[in-house]
Amino acid sequence: ESRWPFLFGAIIVPSLIQVVILPFLPESPRYLLLEKHNRSKAEKAFQRFLGKGDVSQEIEEVLAESRAQRNTKLVSVLQLLRTRAVRWQILTVVVTMGCYQLCGLNAV
């Protein structure tokens, strides 16, 4: 009973390690390219991760994926439930997740 503060305090060690290491980790090339709009830093990050000089193909793939995501139409939950083609799949997933919660499988 008297040792619980030590167990509670043990979480500090991984947190401190993460705080010390975090500034030395490179930023994500996708974040640099899509959010910061910094192509040169994104190229350097891709070169560091992939270990090759020419990363223009990877840059173009990220940009093409970003364009495809912008062109994707979002639907609401009600529209999704009204679509007959996906209604049973959604119902199956909801029932399965409900059973997981009720049977305690998440606790295991």
C-alpha cells in the first residue's frame, strides 16, 4: 500500500525520455509539404527517410493523394445510413462493437 506513489510516479520516466528525444526527431515529409507548404524541407525529410537522392516521385505521389482527397465528397451519417449498399455493413460493425463492449473483451 505504501508503494503506490512510486508506481504512480513511474510514468514520469518515459515522459522525460520523450521530451528529451522529441526535438531531435525529424518532421513528417507529408506535414512539411501539405501543411507547411515547404517543398525543400519535405524533399530533405524524404531523402533522410528513404536514403536516396531523387525523391521527386514521392513528392508527386503525396501531392496527387492530396488532390484526390480534396475531390472526395463527404457524406453525413444520415446519408450513409440511407444508402442501401452500405447499410448492412454499418449495422454489422455497430453490433460487433457493441458486443465487444458488453462482453468485456476490451478489458482483456
